[in-house]
Amino acid sequence: MAGSDAIYAGFADHYVRSAHLDELREALARRADPTSPTELVLLFDETPEPSSLVDERDWIDEVFSADTVGEVAQRLSDRAEPAASATAATLAELAPTGLAVTLDAVREAREGDLKTALEGEYRRVIWFGTHHPDLVEGIRAQLVDKDRAPKWQPPTIRELAPDATAAARTFVPEVALFD
């Protein structure tokens, strides 16, 4: 995601070129009023190039409005856009359960406030790390053996159980994120 895409999608409010990040960090560390760092950021803010997402928004919205990761993958494979094919290929490499749990987290986050979203994210991360083998398998494949050949459970998106996200969604960690 480019900076312009992040702003267009609402993930960012300001665009600062990489070449100016050290200056921005210095200004934030030494000159920023902790109650209003945004004013300082505005000194470095620039207008980015137009986002490529503007032209692709319709098909992206259509694809990702699907109810399940399996349906998202199918819709991507049905599209002719090069970005859709690239996205389908990326999804095929990732942990199917992780994708399903992530989609569920995004959908749940839309229903509440930031605190609820953070609690949901925390709940899922703890569940994934302690109750599902794919996190450890991904670390093994990427960092330990470095074979880049993880053996996901299940191995493909098509093999996901219909309730693949239920355990992560309802999991209650021993230690709460907030008191």
C-alpha cells in the first residue's frame, strides 16, 4: 500500500516522504507539544500522487464484500484485473485460518469502537498463538528452517471449515487486555 493509498483508504491522515522521516522524528522528539503533534506533522505533510485505488475501488469493494475468505478468493479468480490475480496469488500463500480470522476481525471491528476492536484483535492473537498450529508453523517456515514452505492446517482456503473463526472469536484470554 502506497502512502496515497493509505490516505485514500483512511489508514493515514498525512503523507510525509521517506526522505523527511528523520526530520519529522527529530521534530516530534524535541519540539512537539505532546497534546498536539499533528500541528508539527503538518509542517512535513505533502500531497501524494493520486491513489491507484480510486480506479479500482468498485471491483475491490465487490470482491471483498463476500461473506467468507473462500468467496473472496473465488471472486478474485473470476476477475480479469492484474491486481486481482496478484491478490489471489498472495492469499493462496497465506495461512487459510489466519485469513479467515483476520476477515472476521475486520468485520467485527466495524461494529464497535476502538477499545472493542483492540480487545478482539488481542483475543484472536492470543488464540492463534496458543491454540492453532499455523503461527508456529509460519515462524518455522520463515525464520527457523527458512524453507518458505509452511504446512498450513488446513492447507488451502477451500478446505476451511465453515466455522473456522468461531473459536478465535469466542476465545477468552486468561489475562484481559484492559482491566
